[in-house]
Amino acid sequence: MTVRIEQDLLGPREVPGAAYWGIHTLRARENFAISGRVIGEEGDLIHALAAIKLAAAEANRDLGLLQGPHAAAIIAACREIMAGALRDQFLVDQMQGGAGTSTNMNANEVIANRALELMGRTKGDYAHLHPNEHVNLGQSTNDVYPTALRLATWTAIGRLLTAMADLRQAFAAKAAEFSDILKMGRTQLQEAVPMTLGQEFGAFATMLAEDEARLCEARALLCEINLGATAVGTGLTAHPDYAARARARLEALTGIPLINAPDLIEATQDCGVFVQVSGVLKRVAVKLSKTCNDLRLLSSGPRAGLNEINLPARQAGSSIMPGKVNPVIPEVVNQIAFGVIGNDITITMAAEAGQLQLNAFEPVIACTISRSIRHLTAGCETLRAHCITGITANRAALAQSVTQSIGIVTALNPYIGYENATELAREAFASGRGVCELALERGLLPEALLATILSPEHLTRPSRPLISPQVRGG
């Protein structure tokens, strides 16, 4: 294998001649064999880095700081990378020290060596086009990496929002399908008052809609970037007009409505936006997990549980118990939620751990928030496709639970009074007989009125009394 010699402040090293990466990437690969997941697997991040380098090259060209041939080659290389090329050349581990310097230098080297090829030069011929002096002109890891992380997170959240909307629509469709099915609502796992199965599924849809709105709010905060801050936010080595020009070009390239941070020193050291976004992701995870808990409870059985709904059978559930089928799809979403909740702690601690003018721990924020978004997106898609769309209702079991429930006595309370209702509930529980049967036997209500009171239309929404208060109690 042919090699080329590259040199940095630590001395010379051999780099594979065919590699687009260089000595900085080589050292990072040796130093950070940590997670087993390289930055090239984070497509959104690589796309964002290439877009930033392209915008920077155009801004510096227009400001007369970067010669036309250099700018053209860098821009062409960046466009190739944005289109998906050379991803296998981004080899540094996602988990790294140095505040993302290894990621930024991996990008600088790949872009520089591809640009050199486009100029008819050989890889490593940095005298003609240099990773730092040309590709990284007017930049620092400390403004490039945070900006790339914001763009990548903004893009990934877009896919999550789509998956959440699809799942919400699946729940809404089931709410419409189950709108006529009466069941008992439960509080503290005890029978409460009747509702429809459609109302229960409609609530799942509403919870998702609320979280979509909160996620959109948090996503908007990612649009404030610190590009142009360079090392600590003072903009040292950047042209006075660079930040505004680079931001405008980056917005045009990505379609993201970006704004320059009003205080670049604050923006360079602050990771609060990732704490905010992660907190909303945790909220999404918590509520998805709660929904999956409910699905598992409602489908428990089939004979000894609630058995109100049937989840699609996805696989055999036991190596020892024939015929057993488990709620594996809600279970995997529960586990995704546990991971996202733990990830939020990691992001919180990383954001808190920064000192003075920079947070050195953004790499762990980057890989952790990406994992949370990626897993939640897959979880929503899996839950919709493999569970929600195939749920059916056990109508007979639901009807029987309403008929036999003591909880329906609450609906009689306005007509027979609290004391009578309490005595009726006590006797029904002790005897095992139905509330309606006992109410008729005692003459507390006429049969026709009782049927009207217990109709789905009356039980599941606010309604006016069917008789005046003066005649309550029969």
C-alpha cells in the first residue's frame, strides 16, 4: 500500500496514499477507539459540516479572502459530500476529546484532499490547498462544530416529527373506529366511570399532538448559530462581514431559517439549547412509554387479564409455554423510552460541565441526542406499523365489563342521591349482582329512565339532568 508523509506539531506520520483523511484523523483514530460508531454514520452531521464549509468558502471568496480556484474546488468537494460521497472517509469516533476538533479536522482534510484532486493535484499536496488555511479559513472548531450539531439535530427532529404525526393519525383512526364501543374507565387501576374505547385512543392521539407542538418550539431554538465566533466568540481571524454572509449562504443551502446569535461569546459556551431539546425528547419518551403501558394493560390476558383489545401477534412469546404471545412492540418502545430518559441525564451533565468560554463535552451531547432522536423515530414508526394499525377491540368483553361494573353507580348518583348510590354499590359488591338489577329491584328508577341514563350518549359526555332535582331518589 502506498503512503504519503504528513506532519503536524507532534511530528511526521505515514498516511495511506489513497486516504482522503490526513494526520489529524489518523491520530484521532488512534486516540479514540471508544464507541465503535464513527461520525460517517451520522449522515445529518456530515451533511451539515459540508454545508458549513461550502458556505464559508463562498463567503470568504466574496470577501476577497479566498482565491477563486481554491473556492471553486472546495465548493465542488463539499457538494459531493452533501450528496453522500466519501462518507467512508469520516472515520473518527463519535466519542472524542477535544470539543469536536477531531471531527472538524476530519472534515477539513477530506474536503481539502478531494479539492486537490479536482484541481489536478495529489492528496496531501497542502502547499496548494491546505485543510486549515483554506478549508477552515475564518473558522474554528468552536463555531463550526456547534453549528453543525444544531443543523443536524434540526434535520433529525424533522424526521421524528413526521413519525410522530403518522403515529398520531393511526391513533386517531382507531379512535374513530372505536367511537361506539362503551367501556369502563379506570383511575388508580380501579373501575371509575364509563367512556368509549374511541375516547381512550383519542387521548393517545392528543398526547402526541401536544408533544409535536412542544418539539416544534424546541426545534426553533436550534436556528440560532454561532458561526463566525471562531475560538471564543470574539471573531478573531474572521472578516467583520463573514458571520452574516456565511449565515445567509448556509440558510440558502439548508433551507433552515438561521439567525446569528446576538452574543457570540455567550453562544459559544452555552449548551442550553440541547438541554431544552433533550428535555422535550424525554417528555415524548415518557408519554410514549405511558401509552405503551396502557396498551399492554388493555391487552393483558387473554383469559386472566383485562382482554379489552387485541394487539397484533408479531411472534411466538415463549420457548416453554406453547401458544403464548407477548406485547413485544409496546415493550420495545418502553425500552427506547428508558434509554432516552437516561440520555437526558447525560446531556444535562455534559452541558453543565463546560468551563469558561467553551464546552468541551459537545461530542457526547452530539452522539447522545442523535441516538435519542433516532431511536424515538424508529420507535414511533415501529409502533404504528406493527401494532396500532392492527389493534382490534373485544366488544363482548368490553360490554360485559360495563354491565357488571360497580362504577356505573356514579351515573345514577345525580338521580338517586349519594347515600342510595353508596348502598347500591356496597350491595352489588357483596352479592356479585349488577347495579342496574338492584336499582330496578329497589324501585329507585324506572326501567326506561335507567336505560337512558346508561346510554353511551349520556355516559360519555356532559349532559343535562334527565329529571329535575326534586324527584331524585325515586
